[in-house]
Amino acid sequence: MIFDHMEECTEAEVQRMLSLVSAQRREQALKYKHTFGQFCCLKSWLMLYEGIRELGIRELGDFLYNEHEKPYLENGPYFSISHCKEGIAVAIDDQPIGIDIEAIRHADEDLIARTMNEKERSIIANRESKIESARAFTRLWTQKEAIVKAQGVGIMSFEQLQSIIDNRTSNIESFEKEKYIYSIAYGKLHCIGA
């Protein structure tokens, strides 16, 4: 489920949504100092709640967190949440799932060198234009983030991050819409450190 009407990110909308969420989510949202963070926290929870209700589950309950701070629901389905300045993405499944959404952006050479392996650096460098290079970087980055989120382990070392796509056992799909790319990792997962 994707939400990309970020023009709705207003103080009035944040105030409206505060009354619709659990006390835990209200408290978490108000920890953000800026309207954008509050809006994304609240809107993503409401999207998750809507998706779970469509599965026939009426009570969402509080989030619990694993040792890597990945949120989960004690009796609920697996889910993943991501947001960027262009949109919010929520994925729900009956098995581990990860989603990441990012605005298409250029990356500096240092970031590319630290996060991408040789093959991935070549993919980025050999694009016909700067915008195509930015798309390639963003697609690869969202794939890496989605895999890590599905595994529930969080960002690891740059060395491990460089090989995560090649070493995955999950399915990965990427989608592009105007200003952003999102990727979903799902299916059989190899959990690092498990």
C-alpha cells in the first residue's frame, strides 16, 4: 500500500490523526519535532491498521520490538513500513516482508563506494545520464533496505551491505513512480546472525 499525497502533510491533519491512533502511537508520533515526522508516523500506522482490517483483524494492539528494534505485532501478520519525502509505503504479509521507499536521488561517490559492490557500482556508472544513474542507485539502495528490513536485522556493516543482494534468498521486486522508487523483499529469507 503506497501513499504519495504528501501535500496532506499539515499540522491540522496531524491533529486529526492523533485522535485516531493508539496511545503508544500518539506518544511515538509526538517524539518527532517536526510535522513531517509526526505525519509519517501517524499515517503509516493508519495505513497498517487499514491493511490489517482488510485481512479481518479488528484490533491492532501495540507494537513490540525485536532486539534490532524492528517493530512487530504479537499476534498479527508480518509488516514493514517506510517513508521518504515523496511517500509512505506499508507492506503486510503472512511471512517476513520488507519494504523501502526512497525519493530518486544522486549519491556521492563515497556513499556508492561504501554501500555497493563492484557489479553494482558498474551498473550505476554505466547509465546514459545522471538521472539514470540516480535511478539505478536508488533502486539498488531500496532493494538492500527492503532485504534488511525483511530479515529484521537493521543496517549492518558496509561490507555485508555490499553483498546483501547477491546473498539473498528472498524475492525482490522494485517499482518506480515519478519521483520515487520502492522495493519489496518477500518469500524465503536467510536471516543473518540467526
